[in-house]
Amino acid sequence: MKSFSAALLLAVLCYLHVHALSRAGEARKVLLSDAGQGLILPSPLLKITSLEFKGVISDLLFIKALVFVGSTPERKEEKSRKIDRWQWWERVLTASTDLDPYFVDPYLLANGHLTWTAGMIHEANSLLEKGTRFREWDWMLPFLAGFNNFFFLQDNNKAIELLRIASERPGPSEQLLSLASRLAFKEKNLENSVLFLKALVNKTEDRQLKKQHEKRLYALEARLFLQNAVSDYTRRFGRLPTSPTRLVDAGIIDRIPQDPYGGIFSIGSDGLISCTSDQQLLPGRK
């Protein structure tokens, strides 16, 4: 009797064990299907469990993200499923950069796919701005975040802020400085526009290009000079001047500067200086 009971108990336990393994296998398939490659521990736990191997684990997570991109062909599936996969992928790269915030490759990989492929612009920028804080010498990451704000989000003021950070670091390209100057001018941020263009003039070695940049710089400085004069006039008299000649008549400035593009200055009802040649200084113009 005892042997029969033992045999019955063993049979029940074996059944439960097999059933549990089967359910676990099904759950794992669902997990892999929904999340992409499995769960990612929260970064605080990863930092604790990684011990002195944070760099190694960061590398492994980056490789995991690479494998996901390389082995995930475009296929027809529900939009929510695609979003889930990319959200999981973003968490992998977030964990990788939390463990090693100086590791540049995850930031670049994230920007390449979260923006153009996944449409997760804010998530890409969050990673890029993290990298910007830690990699204080790197101009590329704030430049990419600035481009994303300009191109995808149409947030020019945020783009200008990030491009300014990039311009103050070693090695920014001439194209970056030129774009930043034109973008700042478009947003009527003359101070930053002048700042970017001065850096471009100092960086440019080609004499012909340098002359073109110096011409633009003179035009911007003339506008900034007049804009500051309008502010002085308003503080002194409590009203806006109706034209640039009023600034001369009131003794605020000695003369109206000449625009190197031959434009004529005026003052709008909002007190901002404009010129008939302003289009020469906007983005997209040579």
C-alpha cells in the first residue's frame, strides 16, 4: 500500500513537473515574441549585480542590440508589436549606457535606428543628451541631438541650445557652425548667430570662404548693433523708435551701419530689426 502511494505521488509530481516545464516554455515564447529578446533588469539592479564587470556587461548589451537589428527583417506585423520591440531595444541601450556612460557606440546606434526606423525621437534624444553630459569633449552627440530637434521636432530653440554646446567643444565641423548661425538668425537670436559665425570665421582656412563668412558676420553684427540700440532707445524714452533714423536723431548711435548685401534696415511693430536682404542669412542660402 505504501509503495503504491509512493508511486502515485511520484507520478503526480512527474506530471506537474512536465506541465510546469511546458507552461514555462510557452511563457518564454510569449516573452520573446512580445519583448524581442527577453527581460532587461532595471539599471540600478544591473549596476549592483555587474560588480566590477560593468564594462563587459555594457558591451554584451550593445552586442545584443546589434544582433536584434541585424536579425529583425522588415515584416508585416501589428504596429503595437513593432513599438513593443523597439521600446525593448531602447531599454537595452539605455541599460548599456547606464553601465558605461562613456561608451559612444550605443548612442550612435540608438540615434540611427530610433529616429529614422522607429520614430522614437524623444527617446533617441534622451540617450544623446545623456552621452553629452558624460562625454564632455564630444561635439558629435549634441550635434545629433540638435539636428533631431531641428529636423524631426521643429524645435529650433532647443536645436540652437544643443548646437551651441557642440560648437564650444573641440573639432566641430564648419557645416555645423554655419547651420547653427543661420538657424539662430531664423529664430531672431542674433547674439548666438554672431557667436556661431565668429567661431566659423576663426576656423575657416580657405581665403575665399573666409571672406564670405566675414561678410555675413558684418551683416549680423550690424543687425545686432541696431537691435541693441532699439533696446537702449526704448529704455530711455519708454517707447519704440519708428525707424533707424530715430536712433541717430536721439543720439543713441552716430550713424546707421551699411548692410554689406545692400539691404535697407527697418524696425517692426515688435521692435525687431529687419532688413530687405535678410533672406541672404536664412538656412539654405549660400
